[in-house]
Amino acid sequence: MQVAMIGTGYVGLVSGACFADFGHMVTCVDKDAGKIERLKAGGMPIYEPGLDQLVAQNVRAGRLAFTTETAQAVREADAVFIAVGTPSRRGDGHADLSYVYAAAEEIAKVMNGFTVIVTKSTVPVGTGDEIERIIRKVRPDADFAVVSNPEFLREGAAIEDFKRPDRVVVGAEDERAQRVMRELYRPLFLNETPMVVTDRRTSELIKYAANGFLAMKVTFINEMADLCEAVGADVQQVARGIGLDKRIGGKFLHAGPGFGGSCFPKDTLALVRTARDAGSPVSLIETTVQVNDARKAAMADKVLAALGGEVKGRTIGVLGLTFKPNTDDMRDAPSLAIIPALQAKGARIQAFDPEGAHEASQILKDVAMKDDPYGAAEGADALVIITEWDQFRALDLDRIKLLMTSPVLVDLRNIYKPQDMRARGFNYHSVGRA
Ligand SMILES: NC(=O)c1ccc[n+]([C@@H]2O[C@H](COP(=O)([O-])OP(=O)(O)OC[C@H]3O[C@@H](n4cnc5c(N)ncnc54)[C@H](O)[C@@H]3O)[C@@H](O)[C@H]2O)c1
């Protein structure tokens, strides 16, 4: 099949490369000429493990190409995916659909023959209807179907998630469109991946329901962590004790500094808005949003308390800035709330992140970026682990302790054991553990 991917970001580039790897002919389009230049020159605009090789292989095989020209990619395509951003609209939390609608208009102008337009971007219920209306207005004569196909990949494990998903969700009423979607995902059906075929609105809602539920699960264990601290229990054992129950499941039960990233914060907000507009508020998700926002502020207070309530003029080392390991994505990362809160109280921040330093330095002010974890520890009055990159699990702790001005370690991801750290002479603080 001929595929056009409109938007070559985290989702578009991974999906495009994976579809090419399935054997389809894919052209990835982006408005950002710098991004396309870089890809054409064999570079990568984002960090995602394994993606550079997958892209290079498929470019070499002639199945994957990049362009800034929507027309060129769409004209030949059987399926055109919309994978542009849907950030929170400033002020009201609604999903900003301006990129999606602009893409729909551009596609409409140039599409040719029966074309399936597939929304991979996360969009509120009814967006597919609006896309259909826009295309019909621009091209009353066109033969097309608009399909919803939400994406569930996780950054950091995106290729594996795309190629071995738990399920593929397709919202399509048109039979021809369903056939195209089956053909696109055929290699997955050979692996017996379940395909959930629904009407378009249901499919759109499935994505928000999934992210809302996961955000709520994370927030639940975070509240349990606070309770554990208050009553002298251990949240990791609580998580294991409940997670072994198959009705609950062990994933997304890691207590930490609150969820961030490019999806949960904006998708929970958008779900809240959609539900309110529909007159059917989702109070569990509204509370999840509030609890999570408060949590990020509380994490700065935790660091403050570990330093005896005073950080003015003191140096705090930070390990990990991205919203999770194995990505350079800084969108809504907890570090963006914690670091400025500490700076506002007069702390000096020095930080290390394996992949996110460049992106982080565009957003965070007055943070001294260091070349390795030891640089972040040097001369620090406290060291705070915000993101659990694997390399932070095997630090030379004796060296860290020697480098620090005082051995205060605040481990917001519980990657070390309290007894071990105390035995090594650290003043150790973690989340939800005595
Ligand atoms: N990042 C994730 O982990 C993830 C996972 C699942 C779903 N999603 C959803 O996928 C969508 C895309 O997310 P992302 O993280 O890939 O965003 P992104 O910001 O990384 O990429 C979007 C890209 O689209 C480009 N673009 C915008 N308008 C365009 C146009 N008219 N023509 C061509 N290119 C255009 C932008 O330049 C940008 O490169 C969002 O709706 C998001 O919620 C993201």
C-alpha cells in the first residue's frame, strides 16, 4: 500500500518507519523543513531507541521517504495518516485541533481516487465528523473515508509497541476503509493481534478512556505512597500486593513524582473538557488532574524538607530531566515543575540527563547542564533523582558521596533501597517508604 504520514514527530516517524518495515511504501511529511532536511541527511530529529536503524534500513530499501510537500505524498496514497500534534489549547484545556484541521484541508486539496484518511493523532469525540465535513466542503466530489486509528505506543519503547501492540483500534464504518486498514496492519494479524473495530466516535473515546484510566492508576498509587509515608507502610510492597491480583495488574503502579509527558496531562484535561461539554462530567479524571498537579509541587517541598527547610544559596544536583527514561521528550516533565519551584526558593540547580539536556536547556532557565551524573553531584548539598534512566541504577555511590557537600539523596523514583543507602551513609529520602 502507498501511505502518506502527515506529521513526522514521535508518532508519525515511528508509525511511518514501522509501516515501511511491514512492506508498505511510506512518505512522511512535515512542515518543519529542518526536521525533513535532517532525516534526508540520515539524521534523527528525536531520540527513540532503535529508530535510527529502522529508518535507515527502510530508506535504503526504498520504502521510506521524507518530504515537506503534502501534495507529492498524498496524491499517490491509498491511506493518509494524520499524526500532527494536538496540544492543550491555552486557557481552557481543550485539545487544540487547528493542526489536524489544517492537515485535513491540505489533504483534501490534493487527494486523488479513493483515499482513506486516518486520524492517528489523539482527538476528541466528533473530530472525525469535522474532518469529514472539511474535506467534503473543499472537495464535494471526492471519494474518501475518514477513519479513527488511535495510537497507543509509549515513547522509549515505541517500535516494540507499534509492532507488537496489545490491540489495534479502528473506528471505521466504511467497508472499503476497513479493508484498507486490515491490509495496512496485516503483519500484526498474522501474530494474532486483536483488532477492535468500532464506530468512529467510540474509537476516538477509547484512546482518552485508556489514557484517563492509566493516569488515574498512577495517581492512585501516588496517593497510596503519601498514605504509606503517613502510616509507616511501604508503597512498593502495597503495589506488589495489589498488582499480583490479575484484576488490577502490576503495571503503572510505580509511585513517583506525578505523571507528565506529551500525552497524559493534555489528554486528561481534554477528556475533562469533552465530558463537561457533553453534560456528563468525569469527576474521577478531574480529581486525577488536580491531585497530580498538586503532587508536582509537593515534590519540591519534599526536597526542601530533606534539606531542613532551607535551600537558599544551596546547590541541588538533579539526575534526569525528561518525563521518562529513553526519550528526549520534555513535554510536561515533572522536572519542569520541581526545578523552578526550588529555584524560586533560592536554590542553584545543576543537572544531568543522558538525552534531554539540549531540549531541557531550551525550556529551563539557569540550570547548569553537566556531562555526567558525577558532574551533577559535585559540590551539591542534595542530589535528586527525577527520571529513572537505567544508568542511574548503577551509580558509583561512594564516588557520589565523596563529591557531594552533604550526602542528601532524594530518590523520587525509588530506584535504591532505603536500608542500603543508609548503610552507605546517605541521608536518603524516597517515595512512600519508611
Ligand atoms: N508522543 C506519544 O507518545 C504519543 C503516543 C500516542 C499518541 N500520541 C498522539 O499523536 C499525536 C502526535 O504526537 P507527537 O508526539 O508525535 O507530536 P510531535 O509534536 O512530536 O509531532 C507532530 C509533528 O507534526 C508536524 N505538523 C504539524 N502540522 C503539520 C502539517 N499540516 N503538515 C505536516 N506536518 C505537520 C509538526 O511539525 C511536528 O513535527 C498527538 O495527537 C498525540 O497526542 C502521541
